Amino acid sequence: MANFQPLSAETHNTIGVDESKLATTFSTFHLVNVEVKEAVQAASEFPLFFTKVANQQTWTISAVCGFAPQENVFELNGNWHAQYTPLSLRTLPFTTQLMEGNSEPTIHIDESSPSIVTNGGEALFLESLRPTAYLDNKKKLLSERIGAMQQSVALVNEINKLELIQAVDLIIEYADNTQQRIGGLATLNEMKLQNLSPGALESLNKQGLLSVVFNILGSIFQVNRVIRLHNNKFADRMVSNIKFETSKS
């Protein structure tokens, strides 16, 4: 379980980060957050769906990387088997949190991450306790992600206003004839997309969302890749087929 603590030069000046061990951390995420700005690139690797954020009020984009919690089929034997790594993973083992009384988010580090080492790895602080170039780069990635998240909220909200988001369930059919239903996902309503007015299509295009929408829609076929990777990693639970069903909830 993650143990994020405020990053401190006094506390964390003797540890380093072994980036080669980060894939082990990735292995526990069956859903990976993807920002709008990277959705087109991510769609070439992962099936993308909409999921509700923690407060259940707004949608975000997620890559489905596994069919069960704590399972990511793109990680195998400590290696990451995808050409693209979403921003939400590249910032690890760091995150930002808004602390009470602070107007700016503070950087936290996951002290339980397998990538944290006491010998070797990328140092976080110099002897002067100033950040290393490695940590400065991570800070830039965190700042980039904050901006990307804010952009994603606004742009996905625009898609939702057009009533293009449609809840779906995935029906996983296993080789032993058992089934599993995965809810909490949504995709694009293709019929409503086709029937959008020229003005609505132009608006989406001006916001850079039209290519994002079509790539998210097409990324559903990447589910076949997830099946292949799943069957390679979990041979005792072979998946034979997946069906999509419009959610009734």
C-alpha cells in the first residue's frame, strides 16, 4: 500500500530512486489515469474509457490495464510492456497534495515504493540539500501534470455537456465458462457523435477534442491486446472473449 509523505531534504537526503523498479509499482494499477493532452498517443497502446473521479461528480479518462484490481497486464517480471507511459505513472514515486493552510500543492513521496533505495539510484538532494537535476525534472513533470489535469477536467466536461459519454459494462468471458462483469466505465456514444451538428463538431475541433474523441472511440479495439497480455501473465485465468453492454445503472 502506498505511503505518501511530504518530501523533505532533511528526511529524504539519504535515499534514491531506482527507476528500473518503478514498473513493479505500475503492476498494482488496473486503471491508469490519462490526460486529454496525451490521449491520442495513449490510444495507440491502451483501451481508453471514461471513469468517475473520487467525488463521483466529474469524468476523467482512464486506460484499462487489467481486468481485476491490483492487476496490470502491461507489467511482466518487472518490465513495462508498453511503448508509452502515461504522465500519471512517470511522476511516480511522487505526487502532489494540497495541504491544509497552503495555497500551493506540496510534493509527497511514496516511501513504500519498491523504487526507493538507500544505495544507488537517482539521488534526490545534493550535499547542500538542494534538489538534484533528477528531482527538478520530476518537479517539472508534476507541474505539467497539474496543468494537464486542470485542462482535462474542462475539456472532458465539454464532451459530457454534449451527452456523448455513455456508461458501459465489460462482460469478461473466461475459458472455464465463468463470467465477470466490470462496471464503472463509460465510452462514447457513437450514434450521438455521428449526429452532432456542424457547429458542435467545429467547436470540438477548435478545442482540439475531435481527434481525441475519435481516438478514444477507436482505442476500444486495444481490449484485444489486453486479453493477449492477460492470458500471457495469468495463464490459469484465460480470457476467451469480452462483450460490451450498455450499463443500466
